[in-house]
Amino acid sequence: MTTHATRIGTPGPRPDFPGPWAVAESIRYERSARRRGRLPAGWTNYSTRRTLRMRRDPLGLLLDGYARFGPIFGIRVMHDYSAIMLGPEANHFVLVSGRDNFVWRHGRFGDLLTLLGDGLLTTDGDYHDAGRAIMLPAFHRDRIVAATELMGEEASAAVDSLPGGGTVDLFSWQRALAMRIAMRGLFGLDPDGAHAADLVDAFERGLRFHEREFPLQVLIGPGTPWAKLKRARADLERLLGAEIRRRRNSETAGEDILGSLLQSADQDGRILSDRQVLDHVLTLLFAGHDTTTSTVTFLVYELTRRPEWQRLLQAELDSVCGERPPSAEELSGSLPLLTQAIDETLRLYPPAWIGPRRAVCDFEFGGRFVPAGVSVAYSSWASHRLPDVFEAPDAFRPERFEPSERANWPRGAYVPFGQGPRVCIGKRFGYTEVHAVAAALLQRYDLELEPGYQMQIRQMPTLSPKHGLPIRLRRRGRGLQATA
Ligand code: HEM
């Protein structure tokens, strides 16, 4: 393996205590922005009611803001002022045409620094671009084709383990499955082995910090969520560090994404250091795990509400691949109805629903001046529900993804994976995983929602059903008999 190439430079340390530090930082940024000019108008005073609504019903609040103020408006939640930008033009501006006005690290993604370090979600500029260039081959089509097999195997085994005829929490089931796929696809680890179990445990402990209420996040000292987060990160460094060193010292780096990152170099021969590889794979695990879980879960939820679509997808699967798992080729082109249903799910429930940034230049959008320093966010969730862009925006209608209809949408209208140079690097991996799992479920089962269930959505860190998703399973007359 290459060991003598140059390592890419580092973005440098940054204070990373998300609680009080984040409050102080946002106040400082807002002050400096105000000195440059007036912030975009909107709901700019402090309001406890609004702060609570943002936690309870962020979608409703953002849509109300759009109806009242238009595609750009200010909103204060607790101490924090942000300019919200919604709609196709706003998305295109933030993600593509005006992207140089923004950084990610000093937006809300900065809160993830302690857990994730300097991965793609928390870095900008040359450092980010060099890392991304080195990582791209790991997400090349051939690599995804190789991963498809393991996704199909894991999905079939997980579907086999379901109680035929009982009720399951589909959210927890899919979450465990996504973690198994990540352990194998990202790290090449046996998901039933002790190493993977320790890694999953440390990662889940780290994530828990971000689910805590803000007042708990600001505590420091032994036993606090902050101390537990630091401990989880130290455990992740130890566990993943050992695996990285083992791979560096062995003859072959491995066929998984970690192996690919260890072997890759950019065109100038630069490679990633062990620490950089660690931060990047942790970021991939974070960005890829709950997003796929959420997409499968909401797809199943919507299919139980439109059973005619469930039947259509089953018929499509029966005719394309019968009882065997779909091949990589079939998953990427021969199941158009399944793809439409997944695309529509991602429109209604884009898991990464908000894209936080920090403006680094003064700019103008929609006739409003935005001074450098302001926290800015686009929201795919709210943009995908705008009645002036999508007819019947709250309805699950996969039909709208027929190519002839889709061609009429303005650019920037549909952005579940972001867009532009920083579009989701794991899009193909995640998309394939969702197809593979949905196919395995639908081939084997008819799915019904537990009577009386009411969907409530939690939005942090990604969209998910707050109380899981209880699904009644009825084995279909025909089903997969073997995974080969
Ligand atoms: C259905 C599944 C997924 C969805 C909906 C999704 C969505 C997104 C979105 C919206 C962004 C851009 C965020 C922004 O503009 O602020 C993003 C970025 C990213 N995603 Fe995904 N993602 C998915 C799966 C994955 C998977 C499976 C991986 C890794 C294996 C992954 C890794 C990443 C990374 C590393 C970035 C940052 C890219 C960069 O800044 O260069 N995602 N994702």
C-alpha cells in the first residue's frame, strides 16, 4: 500500500463545545452581521412560543413564514437568528449559483465536530474538496454494484427473521438492518462480531448527545451528556484506529469503503492520514445510517396508506425478478414504479431536511440584503411542500415522478440529496440500499399499519417517526425462498 505520499493539509483546530460555545459564537456572528447592514425581516424578536413551535412543528412554521414573507425571511429560535431560504430558486442559489457565499463548518453542522471530527459535513474549501476528490472512487458505480450484493443478502436475512404474521416496529428493524449494512459495506466488519458491536455501541452513545435538550447539552463535568460524548468519541478513535492500523499493515486494504479510502490518492498523489480516514468514515456512518432508515420507514408508512401502490410495486417486482433479490442493474433501472415511490417518499420526508450554512460574504437574494456572518439555512422539507410548486403537496402521489411531469419542475424544486458540487456523496449507496430493502419486504409481505397509529415526526438529527412504526405483516402467497 502507498505510505510515502503527501497527506492533505488540515483545516486546523476549532473550539468545539457545542453548548455555551455555540451560543456565544452565534451572538458574536449576529453582532458583526448587524454592523454590516440590516438582517432580512421576519420573526426576529425572541419568542418562547415560536421556539417551542419550531421543535413541535418546524414544517408548519417554515411554511407559514414562506406564505407571509416569501422565499427569504429571518427567524429567531431561542437566541439564534437564521435567514431561511425556501423554494426552487433559493435552493439553487444556496446549493449551486451562490454557493461560494456560504460555509458549512461555521453553520449548525459545526455542532457535530466533536463526534465526527473533520469529515465532509464539517469542512469547506480546499480541505473539503481534496478529501471529497480522494473519496469519490469509493462511491464509483462499480463499488456500489459490489455493495448491492451484500445489501440484498442482509435485507433477505432480515426479512426472513421477521415474524410472519405479527406486528413489528419497522423503524427499529430497519435501523438495525442499516447498521449491519454499514458495518459490512463501510468497514468490512462482521456485524455479529464483537468489534462491530463495540463500534455500534460507541457510535449510538455519541449520537445520543444530539438528541438531548439544549439545557442538558451545556452542562460540563463528569456524568454529563458532554462527558459521555467525549468518551464515545475516544472509544470510536480507539476502535476504528485499531482497524485502520490493521489494514495499513496488511497486504490488502479490503473491498469496502474504508479499504477504498485507505488506497485512494488524488491526482497530485495526496492521500488521507489515519485521522482523516477515521473522521471521514465516521461522517459516512452518521450521514448514511439514519437517512436510509428514515426513507424505508416513511415509504412503508405511505404504502400502507395507498395499498393500490403496494400492489403495483409487488406486481412490478414479481414480473422483473420473481422470487429472487433484484440485481444491481435491475435496482437501478428496471423497477421504475419502485423508484417513483421512493422519490415521492424523499419529497415528502427528505431525511436531511435542513441545510445549515453561515454566510461568509454579503449577498442579495429576492431583493433582500444578507450581510456576511448570518446563519442561513435551506430546507428541502418545506420547499418540497410548497403549494405553488407541487400540486397537492402533502399527498403521496408517486405518479408525479413520471418523467414527462418531472421535466416541468423548475430547477432546485426537488433536492432531497442536496445539489451541486456538495451533493450527497452517498446518494447511490443510500438509494440502492433503500431499493434493496423495500424490494425484499414487498416481495415477501403485505404490509398494514397497526390500527389507531398516529404518525408523529421527530426532526433531530434527521426526520423519523417519533414512536416507531408498528406494521402488521401478512406473508404473501409467494415469496423469496432463497437469497442466491
Ligand atoms: C436516502 C439516503 C440519503 C439522503 C436522503 C441523503 C441526503 C443528503 C443531503 C441532503 C446532503 C446535503 C446536505 C446539505 O446540502 O446541507 C447529503 C450530504 C452528504 N451525504 Fe447523504 N444522504 C443519504 C445517504 C447517504 C449515505 C448512504 C452516505 C454515506 C455512505 C451519505 C453521505 C453523505 C456525505 C458525506 C455528505 C456530505 C457531502 C459533502 O459535503 O461533500 N449520505 N446527504
